[in-house]
Amino acid sequence: SETFHDIQIPVDFSWGVEAGPLYVFIYAGPSFSLNVAWEESVAGISTSFYSTTSGKDFNRFDIKLGGGAGLVFNDFLRLKIGYRAGVLNGCGGDMAKYCTIRRGQFTVGLAYCF
């Protein structure tokens, strides 16, 4: 099992057009990700950022590139869908020789704009 928590700061550029009561848009750009907590358990052996054996061999920072599209209904309801692909290897230190971890993220969002 794996538990992963991160904070992402997206820097998106968007373009859209109005079509009656709809506003249709696309967006793209990088997202800077800082991994706050990570823990993995395999066959009863637990590894995390805080473990002394191999936690130091994983990177906490990642850059994700991606984009998506969305709709805004009547200026107050927003539906958005997108994908971001991790660019940097999650393995660091000596582990980078033996493994490659790239994290992708598929997102769907629904928001009320006020």
C-alpha cells in the first residue's frame, strides 16, 4: 500500500471563448509539487520520508506539465478536467540508479464561482 500527500502550485495559462450562457476554456502549464508525506508498505516493511534506511533516497520535489479543458455555466458553475505528467524522477540518491518513479495526475473538478 502507498500513501502520498503533496502541495501543488499550478501556473496555468488559459484561453477561452463565450458561447451564449457557456464559457469554454482550455488551460496548460507547469505545476510545482512539494511532497509533504509519503509512506509505502510492502510485505510488512514500511518506508517513508522519515525512515532512516531508505527514506532519504526519494525526492520531495516534482514538476508536472499538463493541461485540460473546462466549461463555465452562467458565470457561476465551473466543470474542469485535466491531466498532469510528472517530469522529475521520484527516486533520488543511490536509488536513482535502480528505479524510476514518475507520477501522473488525472483531475476532475466542479466549483461554484461567487
